[in-house]
Amino acid sequence: MNEHVTSFGVTASGDEVQQITLHSGAFSCSILTYGGAVRFLTVPDNQGRPVDVVLGFDTMEDYLRQNKYIGALVGRHANRIGGSAFTLDGKAYPLLANDGPNHLHGGGVGFDEQLWKLEDASDTQVVLSLVSPDMQEGYPGKLSVQVTYTLQNAALTIRYIAQTDQKTVCNLTNHSYFNLAGHASGPILDQEIQLFAKNFTPADNASLPTGSLAPVEGTPMDLRKLTPIGIHIDDEFDQLRWAGGYDHNWAVDGEMGVLRPAARAVCQETGISMDVETTLPGIQFYSANYLDGCPVGKGGAPYAKRWAFCLETQFFPNATNCPAFAQPVLAPGETFDHTTIYRFATV
């Protein structure tokens, strides 16, 4: 077995799950073939001490028990599809309703619960692949996916590539939960967030975008300057009240397809900063409002509500039912090719 690869247990059906550990200077990271999940990501704080900044679990059994998508690759369609159906070329495709009346994160057995194939591994990079057959979870077309994680130059880069043999929808992301004070350190309300977005997509009380863009100016959704996550999170503002905090999509400023700044997060306690760049059109900022009920995390950490935040780059949620949004539609001969970078430094 490759020196970077170890066994991490087995799935419910008895298939072996591998863990691939990457190293780059003071940085280290491990990726599981189950769900392509980022299990730990260790970065140096402003004193040079190692801090694991992502939530994860010590055993395969806990990954199988949890339902929070922790660290995982999400597909075939990240986030929500309204009414659990979409239409392509006049044909309706019904999907599983697993979030009230809506479809969430690829359905009953999304990419987060599948075993990815290890294609290649080195000290700083791992390549995983997955083939999603035609009509898996209701999605048309055989989708062939390759995801490359690269740990280099104080950054974790994720490149997503996918191709299909018939027209389908494709919207891939990673659902890591970050806590820049350390995964076991408690609530993230004092950590600061900045989103490079002058607009967001307002959602209904089921967190489903309604199809419009709205300016953030003058609202608690205005995070264009570094802002403590907790300062407005419980404001009497319908968008926040309905979602129990932040769980919304922002339209990243600039042109889709171009790698550009999407978000920045800072923890004054450790001095760790994280900059997010992406080629995708949107980013979901989620303040882990529903983390309660999670299995105990690494080292016995009692993960709970708002103990982390997610920054999921994506096509806008419910875009397939909102013609004004960029469409996550992939046709034969085309390639879904997008990159997101999580870049670390100290302040």
C-alpha cells in the first residue's frame, strides 16, 4: 500500500475505506475515500502551533451514523432543488424529498455516502473518482467525476471535473465544517467572516431561493467587511429567523469561471486566517445551526450548534427552477471543471 494510504475501517456493506494523508511543510490533511471527506486539516497558528481546523470523526462507525455531510464531497447536485424535481428539455425528473418538500445534497445516497476510487496519491495530492450511473437518485446520464485535492503553498485546493453521456445537472461542492480556533474549541460566534458579494439569493422559510437577487446593503447579510459571525446572527430579520442563523447563498462578485475571492475568515484567538477563492458563481455560508445531534467528534469533542461554519462554493441552490440563475446543466461533450482554494495565513 502507498505510504500515504492507510485503512480507516469498512462501510456498512464491508468495503474497505482508505485514508490518504497529505503533508506540506507545517500543514497536513487527510482525505477519506468514503464520501471524499476531509477528516482533518492541520495548519499552524500565529505561534507556530498546529491547529486542526475542520470537524471530523475518529471512527468509520461515526461517519456512517452522522447525517451532517461533515467534510464530504456533495453531489450530484449540492444544496436544494425546490419541489424535489427539475425539468430538462421538457422532461420532468422527480427526485427524493429529503428536506421537507425539497431535495437536498443529492438525495438519499448522495456522493457523500459513496465510496470513491483512489486513482493516485502523493505527499501533497490525492485524486479520487466516482461514476454515478444513469438515473442514480433520479438524475439522468452516467456522470464520471474526478476530484483532486492538493495541499501546497499553505492552501488546500479542490478541483472538480465531471463529464456525462447525456444531458444532466451537475453541482459539486465540499461540505467541510471549519473552526479556526480548532475543531474542539466550541462556538465560532467571535470568529470573523467576510463575503465578497454585493448580492445574495433571498430564500423562503424552507431555505429555498425564490429566484431573485437582493442587495446585501443595509441588511444583516452585508458581510462585505470582516464581521464577527455572532454580531447579527440572531437579529429580527426574516432570512436569519427562518434559517436559525446564516444558511444562505451569496452571489460571488466577478465572473463565473474566473478564480476570484469569495470569502475570508479570521480567528483572532489563534491568528489563523482563511481565504476562499473559487471559479463557481455562488457560496453558501452556513453557521452550523443544525449541528446538534451529531456524534461525538475527534478526541471526544461534543460538536454542537454553531461550533463551526461552512463555506460551500456552488451553483445557486434551486437554479434549475430559477431561469435567471446560471444553470448547472452539463451536456455530452462538455466538462464541468471548477476549482476552489482554501488558503491559510496568520494575522
